[in-house]
Amino acid sequence: MSTFASTPEPPYYAVIFTSQRTKGDQGYGDMANRMVELAAEQPGFLGVESARGADGLGITVSYWKSTQAIANWKANAEHRIAQETGKPQWYADDKLRVAKVERAYGKPMS
């Protein structure tokens, strides 16, 4: 992903997923793309930003309007399948954090 998420004025929520990938794609790329598409269809989804280094360490931050929207996304059936597949197949390690964004600064988006 090469663009910043377009988020509203705070407050809103960030789900921060940090992961260390296993070797090889094993269908990861297609599933990751599908999860971004699916998340974008969910009520309360605001955007996503993602980066992964050559060493396999990645951080994906998705932005949400509310904690209920996050809970609904977590419970999504297709997303749950990706989560269950990801743990043993795609990630050597992972951590998820949820944070409330209270302030946001930066250049205006053009």
C-alpha cells in the first residue's frame, strides 16, 4: 500500500497489527489483498496503512470509527478464516494492539 489513509478528525480507533512473516508467500499476498477489500466494505472502516521490510517484519494499521466496528470486523467469518490460517501458516510471530486516536498531525492531504 503506498498511500496514507484518509481519516477524519479524531477521535477514532487504530488497530495495529505487527507481524513477522514466515518464508514464502503460501497464498499470503492474495489473502492480504482480499482482507483489505473486505475491510473496506465494513461499516465504520476508515482506511488502512501497511508496510513490510525485507526481513519480513510488517506493520498494518487499520482505522475504525468505533470499538463496535472493530468487534464486528473481528467477528467477520471470512476474516476469521484468514486469522486462523495466518497464525500457523503465515506468521512466525504477531501482536495486535488497539488504540484510541485522540490527536492527529501532519501535512494536509491533497
